[in-house]
Amino acid sequence: MQYQVDPEISHLIASRNWAEIRKTLANWQPPEIADLLLALERRERVVLFRLLPRHVAPEVGSYMEPEDLNDLLIELTGEEARRVLQEMPPDDRTSLLEELPGQYAQRLLGLLSPEDLREARHLLGYPPDSVGRLMTPDYVAVRPDFSVRESLEHIRQRGRHSETINMIYVISDDGKLLDSIELKHLILTEPSRNIESLMDNTFVSLSAFDDRELAVFTMDRYDLFVLPVVSSDNVLLGIVTADDVLDVAMEEATEDFHRAAAMAPRPVEYNEASVGELYRKRIGWLMVLVFLNLVSSSVIAIYEKTLATAIALAFFIPLLIGSGGNTGAQSATLMIRAISTGDLKLNQWTRTLLKELSVGILLGVTMGLVSSVLGLYRGGAMVGIVVGLAMVVIVLVSNIIGAVLPFTLIVFGIDPAVASSPVITTIADSAGLLIYFSIASWLLGIV
């Protein structure tokens, strides 16, 4: 992403008016300051970062990409870098460390205090795409025997360093999660009541080893802004907040877009990617599609005699093949989206197949009637029948392929997003040509 320097800040930097810059930045939000820093030259970036209040600098660092923040920390003194790392939220610190190359991550780990180092290594010990990597151990918990008055006092004492205090967790003496209570309920309840009287023992939680996509789905399904993370024996380990889940949702959506366009998903923004990276991102699948398209060429070569006998058939190849590819891509897109949102389950493939079979017949008959009229006009009655019948079968088959392929890929452990656009279109092209020329050879009596 390209960032622009605010004209006012640019003028103040040019005049070296650091006091006024600090005063101006006091009214800025951390994401805006992060964007400003990324727009500056390295030397100016370090100077402005040092002007930030001590409590603001770590938060600004949380909004920077790991590589950019690492470059900035390298320019700071060891003590300055240590302070930023120690005061960053644990989940943001984990995100920074896991994205950096090993040697840089080890250097930053060496700046942490023993307590923060143990915490960082614990969070980094979870699988890369797990909820454990997203969670923060900074939360507020109370016991069932606490009164509301005691709980609110506890929140005042412990909530300052918590990621959020909107949700308060009730735990047993051995740390097991018993319930979750919104802060507003405590505020609106008589201070003399105890926490146990407010509990209904119903809550939604995640395992630290769950895939992070499950956090996105769960938070969306239950309309929550924070989720507790527990161990296998239900001990509360930490929480996952909406800001982290939103980042995951954006990353996953970007990856799906890349796969749908037959590109290798890479967590690099376009403006930051080099020509070489963009080439490597795209060439792999393009080469695969080249060889898949050879099937289409082979089908045409096999039916060369059919084409030579009725040259009018060639006019309708783009129409039929394009329609088949579009139909298959539509069907695949619907399936992939429904699967990703949880609307469709793997065990529902039979019902889905029957539904798409019905839809495919309706689409095929409608498009076949229109195509037959075009064929009649361009090549006569027999060509019209061939084109119309071929359109019905091609659309039906392409629709079924688009519906079934995502389920098949899931069975083999492949992301179904790769079944979109170019891949499904290429498969539908080959199948469509085979169907078209087979019907033409049969009806026209060409051997």
C-alpha cells in the first residue's frame, strides 16, 4: 500500500519543529500514525516514532506490517525496542514474531523479559494457523463466590492490562471456564449479589488447537466480539478478539480470491510485491492450465473430419464452450461460498447434486432452445438440432462438474477454492468439446 505524508506534518518535518509535531500527533489515532510512519524516509520514521508517548508507541507498532516494524525496531536502541515489544499486546507480538525470518525473530525474543519470553514461546508453540496463535492471555476472570461489588473492584485492579473488559469470565479454583458474563450485567446488578446468581452456564468457546477460520465462523454465527480459548480439559487459556478475527477473515478472503484466479496465495500486497514474486505467484497454475488445454486441442484434432464435413459447426464452438465454462464457474462459486460459510456440509453432497441436476436441466433447456434457433439460422435444421441438444447436455454436465468438484477436492484435502474460474472453465471446455462433436457425429452420421 502506498502512503502519502500529510502536508502539515511534511512542513513541520522540513522545519524540524519536533515539539509541534508531537503536539499534532497527540490528536491522531494509532492507525493513522502507523500509515504516516510508513510514508516517511527511514531516518524521519525513527525520529517521529521516538516522539510518540510511551503508551502510544506499542499500539502504533501493532498496526504496522511485521517487516516494517522489524525494520523500525532495528533502528531503535535495545532499550527502546525492548520497551515496545514488552508493551505490545501478546497476540500482536506473536503475530510479529511468527511472520519474521528466524534470525530476526530470535533477535527480538532476546529483548524480552523472562516472563514475556515464556509467554511468547508458549503462544508460538501452537500450530501456525491455530486459534492459539491469535489469542492473548490478558483477560479478566472472577470466581463464582465473588460478589458483584468485589468483581467490579477486581476489574478495576486487573482490567487495565486486559485486551478487553466487555466480557468477564467466571472460572473455578482450578482455572476451568464456567461461564461468561457481559460487563453491563455486572454494572446493572445489585452490588450485594454474587456472581453465581448471574450464571446460566451457557457460553461459546474455542480450543487453542482449532483452526483460526473456525474463530471467524464462530464469532460471526454467535454475533460475538470476543471468544474464550480453552484447553482440552476446559481450562481458560486466553481470549480471541474481533480485531484479530477480522484480520484473519481478510487474509482468508484474499487467499480464496487468489486461488479462484488460479494463483498461488501469498501474503504480499500487490504494491509491495516484486515482478519476480508476481511471476512465481502466477506461472505455476498457468502452466498447469496450458497442459489441461491440450486436451481440448486433442478433442478438436480427433473430430477433424466432423468439422471438415460440416464447417458451420465451428461457428458455435465459442458459444457452446463459453456457456459451459460460465455455467460451471457459477455452480462452483455457489458451492465454494456455501461450504466456506458453513451453509453446506460435506455429507450434503447427494442433496446438492440432485438440486443442481434440476437447475442444470432448466438452464440447459432454456439456453438450448435459444441456441437451436441460432444454429437453424446459421447452418440449417440439422445444425440447429445439434447445437441445441449439445447446449442442453453441455450446460447440464458443466453445472454438475462445478457442483461436485469442490466436494471432491475437500475429500482429498485440497482447498475447494481452486475449483473456481480458470480450472473449472478448462475442465468444462474439454468436456464440452467432446460432447459437442460426439452429438454432431452421431446426428450427422459422420464416422
